[in-house]
Amino acid sequence: MTKTDDSTTTRVLRDERYGRPAIYLAAHLISMTGWAAAMRRCPELPGTQRMPYFIGFALTCVLVSVASCPIGFYLSSAFPPLLRLGFVFLTPVYFFVILIGDVRTRLAAVALACGALAGPLFHLVSAQWGILLSGFVGGTIAYLIQRRLRQPHA
């Protein structure tokens, strides 16, 4: 397996010392932040350190989020309405910055482009399911494009 084939978090984390329970725990801790950190940092770590690093990092993110959520809820009334409205846009901007920063392979770039094109179209079809549909369809199209590009030409 080449480094460019290591496109899923479980492939990056997997080590023979850790069985299915560790993989299942890691799967429950997947988030945008944890995934991006694992894809960036774990390939540089020895196999024995990848799973503990990811679980520690992801658990820290979860615990900080759980503690910060009620604090933010109660402090939100202290901020002006315009600033509160601005906070709504932090999550999409954060996701976009993480995705752009993680584009290291052609597959990631194609997937990001397909998702960006599919997003507005699927939002028109169903505002409730648009993000899920655009991610699924855009990612599938990107995978098929990448697979087609990898095939040797006859």
C-alpha cells in the first residue's frame, strides 16, 4: 500500500497490537478535527503510537467541547446579536480551512471540488439532507474519477 492509498483514518491508525475494540472506540471519536489531525500527524508516528495519540487527542477534543458547550450557552447572551450571528459562520469556515489545509492528494482535491459543486445543487433539492447527499454523491464521484484516472490506458 502506498502513502497515497492511506486515505482512511482506520488504515492510518491500524496496528496489529490494537484489535477491533480500539478501532470501534476510535470510530466513535471521529470528528472533523480528530480526522484532520490524524491524517496529518499519524503517518509520521510509529504504528504503536498512532492509536493512543488519536484516542487521546479525540477524547481531549470531546471533553473540551462538552465543557465549553454550556459555558458558551450561558455566555452567549452577553454578546451583541451581530457577533452571535457571526459565530454561526465559524463552523463552516473552520471546516473549509481544515479541508483546504488537508488537500495533499489529487483524490482529496477532486473530492473537495465535487462536494463544493454538489453542495448548492443538493441544497436546492433538499435543504435538510443537502449536506449529507452532497458529501455522499460528491465523494463517490470523486472516487470514481480517481479510480478512472489510475487505470492504465489501453
